Amino acid sequence: MPGIHRQGLWLWAGALSLLLIATLPLAAGVQAIAALLVSALVAVGWRRILRATGKRTQLQWSSGVSLPAGSYRHPVVLVVGDCLAELFEASSAEQLAPRVTGEGCYVPVPDLSKLPVTVADLLLERPEWGGQLSVMWVVTPSAHTDGAVLANQIQSLCHQVVIVRKRGTSLPLLIVGYFPSAFGASPWFSWEAEVSTVRVREACECLTLTEWQHRGTEPGSQADRLRATVQLNAAVGWLNGACLPEMGRRDSRAEMASAFAVAVAFVPRSEGARDSNLWHRWLQERTGLSFSGVANQANASLPFPDALLHLLPGRAQHSRRSGALVIGVWLFVLTACVALISSARQNTLLIRQVTDDLRRYSTVSLIPDADKVSQRQEALMVLRQDAQRLDHYYRQGEPWSLGIGLYQGERLRPSLLAAINGHRIPTVPQGVPEKPRTVRLDSLSLFNSGSAQLKPESTKFLVNAFAGIKAQPGWLIVITGHTDTTGSDEQNLRLSRARAAAVHDWIQHMGDIPSNCFAVQGLGASEPVASNDTEQGRSANRRVEIRLVPEAGACQSSTTASGLQPLSHSATPNA
């Protein structure tokens, strides 16, 4: 895959990862750390791709020869093995250059171990050739004297082809054998992996061996063709005995690299032929003839197997861009699935939480006991917090962790609002006044800013409030602390609760009122009586309220012990 496409995929994967992090229910700090890690990984991957692309040197050919244009649509064959100098008519491996014929382009690869690198460089220069590449292994039996060395070369070939295929390039393998003959050049004899019948390819024709033998009309021609058939049988026997078994071993890598076609040609000489080579020894074992000291024939170039190139498997020309696009689409699908699963999970938890809060409130509100008032107030406060949360989502939009079309909070808001609006103070028993009374005290008159300890001068305000309170059967003294919106919600809740507890302790100590006559709670800034946008409004919201709430059975033992007077006014001292 070209470097620019890999870079694009890295950027795409990084962007999808950042979006996924934003949709997951993570803390802000965790999201920031995860985003930094993803950005660092994308930067490292981008840099490595640039470095790998920069390390690749473009293919250099002798005498200024270059590759065909990217629009070239004939097969491109990478040639490895024997006789490369003879095939490409060069005096040394450093002078090898590609050969372009009417049927294809042949690219020499002198070093078999560099086959994967050569394929990568070719695709770097010509990305359009991904479906046109194949490899041709040339074997000349007269150039080998050691069968173990030949077997090792075949195993190395299979290994290199498998490496290329694992990197995503389908590389068909064609085996071509040049065998020496004293009767001149012959046509190409070939057979495919799944077809055992030998085909003769001559003058743009494809004939069976029998048809080719019958084509000879002259007696000398028929004799030459008969001798070529005998030589062909010997060549096929040598290939089946020395080469093809090495590719058919029970090794997954070798089986993957098996050839799709084998072709044989007889040439008048072999420049690299050696005495006592594998071919001569094979013939000597079967015929008893001696071939030592056989001279090479006159120099002649070896033919390229143009007639066989049409055997290359036809493959759709998948563009590298379409491959990168497919990967990008799959990355998007995976990210979308994870985000949807996370959103569904968070919406399920939200519905479960709000439903449980509503059920808890409904259960506690049915209990008339005096000691359950604080529980009802806490349950109501939880409902109000849930309502504020859903109202914020309604006005500002739900977060990504709950969105993606799965948000279910809107169907819960009516139930929450109905429960809050329908909240009623428990009914007053017979003989008890119906209206609860409230004394509202300014917090700054009682406490220093941010403190829950009563100031010395707060006594006169508490005495005025204390004079208007009388505990009696059926009444509960509810002391509630409130704050403005300055500071965090958790801090405000703790401060309001502590201030209400301080007032409770003072009243209980001064009036010797039993503990069951009191309910103490802190609501923080959840119930403002004025706007928190102005200093005057915030001052009004900083308060402690003392209410007499009708509660059946409350404060039975305090009727005669308290000695407090009935509440007749509301005390609201000035700050």
C-alpha cells in the first residue's frame, strides 16, 4: 500500500479514536490523557511511515533504462534464478536492465533474498501494478552440480514468495527450465498445475503434443520432433524428481508458493554449463552415456517465454485507493459499533437510576412516621437533582455518551416533574393547626463566610426565633440550611447541613427539646428564593429556615417540657 494511503489511514484511525473517547463515559482528566496518547501514537505512526518511505531507494537500472509508465497493462514478471545475464544480455549482474517485449515486461532480480524489497519498490514507483506482478524462476540443470544447493534455492524461493504474499501482494509463480539440446531451439512445452497434459506453444498456437508431432511433414522435421519428445520426457522426469517435490512438501509455506505453471524449452547451448552437472548425471544414470567434456554450442540469447504470459491468472485490478477505503470503512464501522454499545449501556443505567429514585420516593412518601420526614426530603432532593440533570440535557443537549440517537431521558422528565410537583406535606392530625410556620434566618447574621460555627452576636437572632416556636404533639421542627451557588455543589451541601445542625444543637440545648422533635437537612443551593446573579439575591439565598411541619405522632414528650410560645411571626434579620 502506498505511503500516502497508510498515512491517511493513520489519521483516520486517530480521528475515530478521538471521537470514540469523547463518546465514552470517562472523566475529563482520563479523556484528556487518552486523547494525548492517541495523538502521540498517530504522530509516531506517521513518522515511521515517512521514515520507511524515505529509506526505500527507487530502482536504478543501467544505462538510464527506466520502467514503463503506470498505465502499462501487460504482465510484469520478476525473473529470479539461473541465466539472468544470458536472458538480459549483460556481462554482469550490475548491468541487468528490464526487458520489455510485445507480451510483457521482465524485471531481473539477481539476489533472491531481495525479492520482497524489489516488489515493495516496484509498487512504490508503480502502485497501479499491484494486480500485474508475477515471479518467474529460471532453472538450468546444466548449471548445477549439487542437488542440496538447488533444493536450498527452491526453499528460499518459496519462503520469499510467501513473504510477499503475506504482505498483501498475490504473486503467481511460473517455473521455466532451459535444457541443453544438440538439435537447435525448440518451442515452449508447458503444463499447468491442475492439467497434466503437455501443451506446445509455437507461432501463436497452442497444440497438444500429438498434434505438434503430426505437423512435421518433412522426414527430418519429424525426426527432430521425435527426438524433442524424448528429451521432453527426460526434462519432465528431472523436474519432477529434483524440483517440484521440494515445493510439494507438507509445509504450509511451500504449499502456498507452489507453481501454477511449468514450462520447458530446449536451447542449442548453455553458457554456464558445468562438467558433471545434475542434468548430465541424471541422464548418465538412466542411459549409461558419458557427457564429460561436452563443449558448449555457439553463443545465442535465450528466448523469453512470451507465449506463456497469457497463462498468468487474471485478477481484478483493485486499486490501492479502494483497498485503503475498505479499511477506512471497516474502522468506521468498528468505532460506530463500540460507540453505540457504550451509548446503549449508559442510557440503560440512566433509566435504571431515575426509575429507582422515583420508586424510592414513592415508597418513602407513603410512610407517615415522624422519623421518615428526613428520608422523604432526601428522596425529594434526589428527584430534583435528577430533574435538573435532565433539564440541562434538554436545554443544552445530551452528552455524546448518551446520544447517537439512543437518548431516553425525555420520556423520564414528565414522571419526574409530576412527582416533584405533586409533593405534599403530610396531613395535619385533628386538633393541630393546618398551616406550618417558618422562621427564616440570614446565615451571615449567624455565621462567618464559609463557616458553620455560630458567631457570639448570633444569640439575639436565635432568641427572637426561639421565642416564636412551641413544640406540641403532631408538630416536627424541621431545620433546613441553604446556600447560594458560590462554590461546588458538594461543598455547599456540606456547609448547609453543618449550619442547620449548629442551629439545631443551640435550640435543643436552650429548650431541652427531645431529639425526635427535630429533622435537620441541608439542601445547598438547590432551592433559591432569589436570583444568584446579584449580590442581593445571593445574600437572600444564604439562610437557615426553621419550620413547624405537621407530623402525626411527632414530639409527644415535648408538650410540657419545652415551654416555648406559639409561632406568631417570621423573623428575617437584616444582614
